[in-house]
Amino acid sequence: MRIVFVGAVESSKIALDALIRAKRTPVLVITLPPEAAGRHSDFVGLGEIGRAAGSAIHYTTDINSQATLEAVAAAAPDLSLVIGWSQVCRQAFREIARAGTVGFHPAALPRLRGRGVIPWTILRGEERTGSTLFWLDDGIDSGPILLQRQFPVAPDETARSLYTKHTENLAEMVVEAAAQVEAGNAARTEQNEAEASYCAKRTAEDGRIDWHDPAASILRLIRAVGDPYPGAFTFYKGQKIRIDAATPVENSRQYIGLKGQIQAHTERGFIVLCGDGECIEAYAWAWAWASDRRPPNHGKLGGSDLVQASTQNT
């Protein structure tokens, strides 16, 4: 079966590698050129991988351009797979493949359509989610479902752990879907519009910590927007500090201070007072001054430092 594969992020590479291992190497791989890497915080170039496996390579920043449509038509695909591509694929692209075009979404559609889905899953405290392959249509993540695997979200889920669960599912599902399409028995289960919900786009700036928030909310933000995304951050005297991991502090009420103030240093990090009077211990962080240097005791994080705009999605 002839497959066209579209993608440009870490999950794209995982799916492409799975197809190659299953001896379903795409005839054509479409990906972003290296100079467009800044579009995604988890960008992965697929050119070398596809070329080494025997795929033709087409670089584009516009999936709907005439040049891209011509490249896909020349490949004469039975199936197009769009895995990790943030641009809407219009009808002219979708209909080139004989069987149609399939996309991937890291949620149990029709819930959580849209952007920034992995962070939103954690931020909303979702208890279950799912990995979904679906047929692309004119809407956003609204087409009929081909395959879906649902699973629980752990109470301490991080962006990385949830991303990994989805990509492990994807590696198996993409091969299974290709086999079903080839056999002519791939499902097309319509989504229930009454159950649909929509996630708004997130940017790196949305990871800024507001120390007036409760400790539990701040801990959830740190887990939700970390690796492979830009991360949660704060400032000390104009220096940006990214906080990669933190934990609740027992007996927080022993600390008296201001919101966002460093209350104490610990063996592995530093304790910060939050808006509800509870504290968190940051034990993995990074900033320009020194990766292992702690902000000083009683120093105050946050303040009025301006955050530079970023176009990277989280």
C-alpha cells in the first residue's frame, strides 16, 4: 500500500519509525524545512530518516500549496497520514489519497479537540484520556474515528509521561490502521457532537507562574507544561528561572512570608510560599546564572518582569 506521511515533531518521528519497522515505508514524507524548526518546541526533522528508508522527501511550510498538492498527487497514495502537523489540511489535499487522510489527536475525541491538548489534559485534572486516529474532514478534529485507545491519567502525570503514553499507543495504532485500510475494513465511527469540547492554543508565555495561585495549581502547571514543552517559569531580579519539577512541602504553615518568597533552602532545592499559604519545594530548575545555584533565602520570585512573546506552542 502506498502511504504519504506528513509530520514535523517528536510524535511524527515515532510514528514514521514504526511504519518503517513494519515494512510500510511511506512513498513520500512531507515535513518542515530545518529553518522552520522554531514553529514547534518538539520539532524533529524527518528528511534524513525518510530518505534513509527510501522515501521521497518534500519540504513545505504550507501543506495546501500547489507544489505540495502536486508532490502528493505524483506519489499516487492509497492513504495519507498526518501526524504532528498543526496546519489544517484542506479538501484538495485530503482527497488525493484513494482511501482518504487520517490524523492523530492525543485525546479521547470528541473531547478536548484543538490545541495544547496534553497540557490542558493535566491542567483540567482529567481522569481519563485517549489516543485517537481519525479521518480528517472540514472541521477541527471532528472527523470519523478510525481507532481509539482510552486510558487513565495518573494523579502525578507530567507532560512527558503523558506524551510518552500517547506515542507508545501511536506507534502501534498507526501500523494497525494502515493494515485495516489495506484490508478495506477500517472503521469510520462518527463523533458525538454533543460531547465535544475545545482547547485553545497555548504559548510559552502561558507557563509563567503566578505565586498568588494555590500550591496545588502551581504544581499542576509545572507538571503540565514541562518537557517536551517550554516549561513553567518565574523571575528573580530580571533573570528567568524555569522550574522543571517540584513537590508539596509538609508542615508548610511553619513558614511565614510573602507570596513567591523563598522560605528556605533544602538539600536538593528551595521552598517557595504560594498564594494559599502552602509551600512547594522546587528540586529541578534552570536559569542563566548557574544551573545549580539557588535564588537567595527570602528573595522574592515573580514581580513585574516582562515576558517576551513567544510563538512556540505548549
